[in-house]
Amino acid sequence: MTIESAPTPTIDDRFENMIIAPERVLEMLGRQPTGAVRYEHSEQGDARRELLHVEKIAIENRRLQEKTEATYLGMISHQFHDILLSEMTECLGHTSELFASILNIPDNIGELFDALAVRACSVSKLEPIVATMPWLYEDLITLVNTPRFRRKDARGRIIVVDSLRTALSFLGIENLRLLIPNVVLKRAIPQVTDPYPQIKQRLNAYATGVSLTARHIAQENGLNKYEAYTLGLLSNLGRCAVIRLYFKLFDKIQIQLLKDCQKNKEQKRHEALVKLVPSANHIIALEQEFADSVSADVLDKMQLQRLQIAQSMRTCATNAPAQESTLSKVLHQSRAYTQIRMLHQLNFVELPEVKPLFREQKFPSGSLENLKHTDIFTLPLTKN
């Protein structure tokens, strides 16, 4: 009898799992983490082979008990996530609340992005808007006082910047066009995601990669590079909202159900609920279902006048065909390229798998070769 091998996971599946926890991809690909010892070569394996008959029976009984408990836990998890899905669907329908309490985005952020989008953008136009956002003010002040942007006076003494106008002037408009959308996105990225602590780093790298790749491709297509860059970043706000909301609702629902169990003296259900941990599979499924549509809703809420990116995001969210040399197409290309690049860094993808995907995306001539030598994970800031 021939045992069929598991199908090779798609690049999409690999990427989504890598964002949550890279070790999940290793498992999907049938690999082991560096330093892991195969079971049959371990002392545990040797001990198992030496077990007496009675011990084997005891272990089998325990295995059956664990299987029963796992089945019950699975049932509780299913019920739990049904509740979570219902509450999440309700919450995602209130874009204004997502703005304020989940993504931490101020209502006038669209005004700031519009100000950055115009050619005549100036410090005097940005200052009054940035001044209404203390968190952005603080981040820019901190950055301008780092060695990279630090200046010295005629006597060689370091100039300590503590005013917003000076900070904006020292950083310069072109740097601010890169920095401000990036700071807004970082503010939205979920910070506490146990037991998957790498989500914030992976999500930040992905958003930066997509945005800088989009900026590069847009230039080659004769499109607005600031629009492409900002769309690349803000297209990830939906992911941020879904992940943040998942962990917030998980804690809330678990606490409430545990209280109900105590009140109703449901010990078995209580024990199962205590064992529940956030589910990577559910997070991925929820992202795939809602992330892009939430991003589109959030961009609509910004009421952008000069920065024409909301319709491009909506096109992606509805899975409508993207026309060549449009921002929607650039976003598709940038996402595909960044996903491949991140997977390749961890040896989760092979060249033969990549070529068909690149052909399908129809990248501008020469762009892939240029991108290969471009750092897409670090903002190309320059000293003004």
C-alpha cells in the first residue's frame, strides 16, 4: 500500500503562516528547526523501545484519553470561535470605532496625507496638522535627534532639537513623505500577540517591503511614487485591525465564558476553556476573509482628496481584475514580490516555484533585476 505524501503548501499558505510563526512553515514543509533531534534518534525513542508490555498498555490508554480530551477541546474551540467571528464581524462594520480604538488613527490623518501628496508641500503646511498628533510629534523629535540626522553648530556642538518646526525642517519633505505613513502604520501594528510574538516584526517588514517595492515599480511605470508607496503601507491596515481585534476579543470572550462556567459549575468546560490559546489557523482565515475590505473601508473613511489611492485599494478588496500600469496592479506585484523575498530569506521557497508567479504578475521589463539589488526593508532616508 502506497502512502501519499502531503501536497506541497502553496506560496500563499507559506507566507501567511510565516507572518504568524516561521516554525509553522518548517512543519508544513516537513523540515525540523536547526538543532532538533529526530525522534527515532533521541533518548526518548530508545526508552520507548525498551518499555515493558504493561507500560505500553498504560501509554495507549493515556493516548486514547488525550485524544478524547483533544476532541472535546476542539469542540469548545469551534464554539468559542463562532462567538468570536460573530463579534468580529459586528466590530469590523464600525469603521469609525476601528479608527479610534483599534488602529489608533486620528480623524484628521487624511488631511495630513493629502498635505504630503501635493508638490507644494511645505513645513508651514504640515506643522499645524502634525501638532494635533502628540505621538507623531514625539516620534519625529526622537528621530531627528538620532546620530543619523543630528546637526552641529558653528562651534561643533550638537544641536538638540525640541521644536516641531525645526524637526520638520531638519528631516525634510522627501524624508517626511516616507516617514509619516510608516509611523502611522507602525502605530497600528499589534504589539501583544502571544503566543506568536514575531507577528509585529514580520508585519512591519512586510508592510515596508510592499511599500518600497511599489514605489520602485511605480517609478518604472510612470506612476506617482508617493501614492504607490503610501498605498503599499496602508493596504496593511486591514491586517493590523483584524489581528488586533482578534486578540482583544479572544481575551474578552475567554474571560466572560470562564465566569459563566464558574457561575454554572461547568468544571469540564471550564478546564477546556483555560487550555484554549489563540489559534493561528483562525487568525489566518480571518485575515484572508476581511483584511483587504477593512483596508478599503479605512481608506474611504480618511476622505482623501489629493492622495488618490482609495479606489485602487477597493479594486484589490473586491478581487476585480487589475489593469496594467495602474496602482492596483502595482500593489498586486509588490505584494507578490515581497512575499517571495521574505520566504526566500528563510529558505521557504525554491526558484522553480517562483518563476511562474513572476511571469503571471508581468513585472515591468528590468524591474526584477533592479529590485534584486534594492533593500526593500529599510527606508531610504537621506540627511537633509
